[in-house]
Amino acid sequence: MLNLDRITSSFVLAVATMVVMFACGGGDGVGLGGDLVGGPCVDERDCDFRCQTGDDYPQGTCIKPCNTDNDCPDGTHCINTDGGICLLGCDVPADCRGGYNCEGKENRGTGGDSLVCSG
């Protein structure tokens, strides 16, 4: 016989774990702590692809190379900088890590601008 209390408890725990992972940017590697795009980094070992450093990237930021938005994960945009990099999208400065602003940057491959987190 099935124990519905046990199944319900397991389901609730699984859903709560996923909510926490996505809220912290760890679900798909995208977000303020993402190791794919958006998280802080010191060098390549901190990121899935590349650690972008310099004045425009305080405390470094994980990026993914791209040619168009189709190469970027959801929540990011392909910006025409450094040969094309995916940067974390934003609507307001509070969407970005400390030291970053929400700024319009030129898209790569499609024209126009997208709002992304940049220093």
C-alpha cells in the first residue's frame, strides 16, 4: 500500500529544493551566482566557459561566447563586445550584482540594444 504522507513529503522537499536552487542562480548556471553566466569569478576555474575581468566587470563575471542570442542561455543576451559574449539580462540596477549597472549594450548579430549587467 502506498504511503501518501511519505510521497507528499518527498514531493514538497523536492519542489522546495528546486525553488532554492533557482532563486540562488544555481539551477541552470545563470544568475547573480551562476557559473555559466552572471556569477563572480577570479579565473576560468570559477566558470563553465570564461571569466571576464577588467574595469567593466567588477569582481569578474562568468560569460559564455556567442554570435547571437540563440547561443546564450535564457535570461542572457549576446552583446557585441570581446567577439560576442552572453551577459546577464536585467530590467533595473537591482537585478545586477553590486558594482554593476543595468545598461543598454549593442547586440551581436541582430542589431539593436539589450539591457544587461555591466560595470
